[in-house]
Amino acid sequence: MDGLEELTDKEKETLRLIVRGHDAKSMANELSLSVHTINERLRIARRKLGVTSSREAGRMLLESEGTAPQNLADKEFGAARPAESGETGQNAASKPARRILAGVLVMMTLFAAGLILTSHFAQPLQQTAPIETPASDAAVVAAARDWLALTDVGDWQASFDAAGKAFRDVNTVTGWTSAAEQVRAPLGALVSRDLLTIRYLNAPPYGYQEVAFATRYANSKDEIIETITLQQEEGVWKVVGIMAD
């Protein structure tokens, strides 16, 4: 099939995992990626193959390769992923830091473009069930929810003021307001926001927390995955990055 030939190696890698029984969270852990990136790969793969189920897309790939689905027990869950060819341990370890930095520098673009992508690739999301907030992460999740609540009511000045220094240093209130209004306003009122994952990213200078929500808005028929990155400033968790798709 032409669609199978269009799949990239990374998309195939993700589809093979979902057929083995992984969900978005476990694939993200297995591949050392964010849930956002996993869902993006699955969405594009579904579009290329013309199907609405990621598992169906995975079965199509394995059938074309003549490979039988494997069970999760075939490989130790969470095993370290080998470094790609030419990649040193130091370079691999620095990837999260570079990804976060890039997210901070272009977060307005990611916020706008990410939500716009939803209208282009409108497919049902294959998500894990919402999880309860562990007590140790309650402050992180609360900070992410409180900040998103400001965007829900369109208080862009307050959301800018409440963000971390890394956010404010590379954005302006005017720029943030313009980008956010173009994307957030058409979505309408918040319907629901369920916690999906919480992940610690060990990156300089102090590490980051990444919180992902599955969110529904009144004017969007599909869930939107909002991934919020937070950093501690004087003991308080502050939002420094947002991606949504």
C-alpha cells in the first residue's frame, strides 16, 4: 500500500509498540519521548494509512512486514533505549535540556500551531484513562491547572504575569495575547480537563516537570492534549512552556 511506504522509520517504530500492547504513556517511557510526540506520530500514521485506529494501523504494518505481534513480556518494560548511531551518552543526556529550551523559545508558535494541527488531522485519540494525582505531585498539577484556568477565561495579562521568568523573557504580553487569542478563543468554553501523565525531566538548571492533560472544549469535537512544562522559582512551580495538539 502507498500509505505504508509513506511511513517514516519513527512512525513504524511507534506502531510496532502499540501492537505489542503499549499505550501512549508507556511508549513515551520506552522511547524517552513526550506523550505529545507519541500522539503526533500516531496521528500522522493513521492519516497516511487512512484508518481511525492506531492499533489497526499497527496491525497493517506488521502484516505487511510478515511479523507476528509480540507481548510486552518479550522485552523488559522501561528498558533503556540504545543510543542512535553516532550518539554519545553525553549528547543523549542533553536532549531533554535542548527540547525544553526550544519549547521555551518558540512556545507561542507551538501553542498556536499545535492547536491548529488538530483541525487538520481530526482523528479519535487513543489515550490512557485519566489518572489520580499522586500526593507528591499535587502542587505541580495544581500550578498547571491554575495557569490554564487563566487562559480559559482569556486573561492573557494574568497568564503572562503568572508564567515563569523563562516564559516572560522570550515573550511579550502583546505577542502572547495575539497568538493565544487566535487559537484559544475559537475553541469555546472548557468542558473537561483530565490528567494524563506527570513526568520529571532531569535537565539543567534544576529540572522540569511535564504535566499532560486530555482536554475537551465546547467547539472542538476531539480531545486536545495539553502538555505543560513547569520549573520551580523560589519554591513555587511556574509554567515555562506549553504544547497542544
